[in-house]
Amino acid sequence: MRKPSVGLGLAVAALAAGGCATPALAYGPPVAPDVTASARPPVTAGGRPPVAGWGDAPRRVNPPGRSESERPRGRAAAPAVPGSPSAAQQQILALVNEKRKAAGCDPVTLDHRLSEAAGRHAADMARRGYFDHESPSGERAGRRVTDAGYTWSRYGENIAKGQGSAHRVMADWMKSPGHRENILDCRLDQMGVGLAVAADDTPYWVQDFATPGS
């Protein structure tokens, strides 16, 4: 039986939940020692992976053929059309804001552009069979958020795979210091959620948090 996996918190905390290990990401102005400053990533031309984001049911994706896997990715994308968030997105939002309220933080709101960025990454991981914040073609979280039309001053990303429900993935994220820190970062104002299901039925989850830039 597959065990769910989440990333490690800033390379200092280990989880016994699974075999894959990646850091939770947090980028923005250098206001704390564990936050790395980063300029907004460049937007380049290329292909676009399938979206499993705003308002979508979990999307089942199949591994690519060779030509598809080698196709460049990262083309600047128009913002997704706003609509009603999916049940999973609503559940994650409620759970995140419950934890933030207990920690004294303001609630985050769902943003369709962040959900597009999160959904693209979830679908890409599910289709290409990797588990990391950076894609095999070098696309990183900040670039995905920018490509979705969101101008940010600060962002953080959580990823996970194998959890069968919003409650399970949130419980795993909250057990990991790095992921918990992103969820409870009072400086982050908005959130997007992506969920995709691989051909082997493994769910891939992505949370993108951000604060708008000027």
C-alpha cells in the first residue's frame, strides 16, 4: 500500500510518511533568517501543461509520450476565468483558515490565478511522475505564479502526494514545520489549491500562498 508523502520543512525536519523529500518553499523580502529574497522569475515562451485548478474536479492525467515530455513549458498564461471553487479547494480553505485563526492570523482568500498555478504543477507532477517544487524542465513556483498573471511580493508553496482527502493532506502538512510555517505565515494573504490524480491513482496536492505586489 502506498504511503502519502509530503515535502520536508526547509531541509531540517523529516517525516516518516513516505519516501520522497522536498523542501517547503517560502520566498519574499528578507524579513526573517529562514526566508530567502528572490526577484520575480522571468516569463518565457513554451508549451503549457494541463490545468487541474480553479473549480475543477481532480483531474486524471496519463504519462506523456516522449515528444510531449520534451516539449518546453512555461508560456505566459492568461488568468483562469473565475468561477466556483471545487469542494476540495473549499475544504482546504476552511481548514487553513481554522488553523490561522487559532494562530492569530487573518484568513486567506482563494485566488483563481494561484489555483491555476497550483493546478498546473499538480497536473505536471502527476503526468510526468516527479515530486518536487521544480519541474524537470526547470520551472519553479515563482515563475508558475507569475505566468498565471499574479504579481507577487511574497509567496510560499506546499506539495504532497498520496493523501486521499483534504483533511488528511492538511494533517500531514501541519505535522511538518516548513509546511506549517507557510500555512501560518500571517504575511501571506491569498491561496490557491491544485489537485491532480496520476494514472496509478496517486493524488498530487499543491498549495500556493502569496501576497500581491505593487
